[in-house]
Amino acid sequence: MIWRFTLELKVVELTDALAESLYSHCSDATLSGSGGCARVGFDREAVSLQAAIHSAVNDVRSLGLHVERVEIEAPDLVETELAQWSA
């Protein structure tokens, strides 16, 4: 299964070198940032959400980056709520 989540990083500055390093190690990642906050979105294939997050955190840490928190998307819940609003 593919799991979608975001890691918020403790990063001083987003640079091209950081992006290149991240993308070379994590082909399923998308780097973004605003307001001094760096975020890495993942669409990670794994047997469980826990395994997906664990492997992504390990990949990010192997680059010398620090994860501040994990945000988990709940697409089914969002779709259910939107369906109720449009009814």
C-alpha cells in the first residue's frame, strides 16, 4: 500500500544542494518550504503506515536532517466530510 504523510524538518535554509541530496535518496519525496519551515511530503510504499514513516525518517536522518514532527493525511475522512457538505 502507498501511504501519504509529511515530515516537518528542522532546517535553517532550503538550498539546491539539500533538494538534490534529498531527491537522490528519496524518489518518492517532495520538498517544500515557507516561513522558515521545511516540509517533505512522501508517497511511500510499505506494508504499514508505521513502516513507511520509519523508513522515511531514517532516510531523512541519513542526510543529517532532523525531523520535528510527522503529519498524516486521512484522505478517506476528507472525502467523507466533503461528500457530506455537498449533499
